[in-house]
Amino acid sequence: MQSDSLQEITDRMLIAELTNLEIPLIDSLYAKNDSSLSIFYSTLRLNNLRILAESGSHEAQTILGKLYEEGNYVGKNTLLAAEYYIRATILDSPRAAFLLWQLLRQKNFYNLLNDAIEFADPTAQFVWYGLKKLGYDNRLNEKDAIELLEKAAAQKHVAAVIELGFNYYFGKYIKQDKSKGLELLKLAESFNSVEASVRIAASKVFESNFTTELNDEINKLIKAENNGSLLAQFTLAHCYENGIGVKKNLPNAVKFYREAAQRGNQFAYEQLKRLYDSLRPKTETFNVDGK
């Protein structure tokens, strides 16, 4: 759990991390060097921010969470703020993790959450599940958390449908059923979810061999990566490293792994470390930590 002594996360930090992404849509935000989230008080800029968030940019998701927490321009919605922070934290955002922790400490947060649960609000159901998943609150057991997620998904809450599909696909909390997982992801995709499309494409990539035809999947990943998708970024790195769907290109693989790792993704960091270790000369001069 975070400490009270941690440095405050400012608007300038959140904006800088978003604008540091080298993606075309960033230029339309005109946000470089700004220090206030008020720059997003515009229909066009807010819509572009949502495009980035729904593509899988945890930087954009974190900013949306902060906007809904503060309530300026978009209207205050504490539970929606928590949802965006949770989604961003699942994607390894350290900023969102701390902001979520601060949000939970607000006096009326749990009263608001419990009241919304009583009315079967799907956002509240997803948030309770998310707090359990991330270890912020252990009052729910895994069975109850999954039941809440299933109830939210049954109400076509897109983030819940995606998360439930992920759980089935990988056997997280429930018995693994890849077919059921893909079925749920395709349902979310039918709701125009870019994140669901990326997850489906990624599942095909990671289970493919060198001869599998993946043109459609690669095109989806490239488009999503251009809109800030962290999942698409490290999936493309895997493609370039192994020559899956694209011509093998280690410099491209390193580039995508490094960019994803710099954004906080642990999987990309481990893969980047593995690549560097494999390329390091096996002499005493380059020996690291006695390995």
C-alpha cells in the first residue's frame, strides 16, 4: 500500500506522460507543456482522450479518472473515476494506482459504493471486483467478486465483459475456458470496444506459429498501438522478435518492448531484460550480478 509521504501527483505529470507518447492523435490535444487538466474541457479534446483510453492507453484512462473525480466539465462521478483508475492500474499504471488509493480514503467513498451496489449499478459492481483483484480491499472473497463481475457483464458493462473474458481465457479466479473467454471478448467487440479487438488479436498472435496468416490482426494491432494501446505495443514487440505475422526485426522488437516497459508494463520489462541478456557477451567484463 502506498505511503502518505509519496509525492503528490500533479496534472502536469499526467499530461506529460500522455504527451510523451509518440502517437498521431496526441498532436490534436495541443497539450504539450500544459499544467492543468482544464485543457481537456473541450468536446473535441475529450473525445480524442476517450479514443486513447478505449484503445488501451492507461495514461488517458488515468486522466479521465482524475477528470471524473474532480467533476469539472464532465460532471463529478466518483465511481466512474474509480473504474478508470482500476482499468489503468490493471495496465500497470503506477500513477493510477496511487490516485485510486487516495480516492478510497475519501470519507464517503464506501458509502457511495455500497449504496450503488444495493441498486445493482454495474460500475459499482465492477469497482468492487477491481478493488479485490488489485488487493485494495479483501472484504470480498474471490467467489463474491466474480459474481459481482458477472452481474456487471450481464448488464453489458463493457469493461466487465472484457475482464470476465480475460478471466475465462486465462483461468483467473474461475475454471479456464478459452472458448468462453473469446466469446465474451467478441461480445465486447460487438459493442465497438477497441480493447476487446486488441485482446482477440493478441490471443491469436501468442498462440500462432510462423506460418499463420495474421494480416488482419497485425493491422488491428498497428492501428491500436498508434492510438496508445499498451497491449498492442508489447504484442507487436513479440511479433517482431519472433517473426510472427511480420518479418523478424529485433530492433523493432526492442523499441516496442522498451516503450512499453517505460510505461510501466512488467511483461515488456521482463522480455526486454531477457533480450538484452541474450545479446550480452558471455565474458566476465559483462557479467551482471554474478550471473
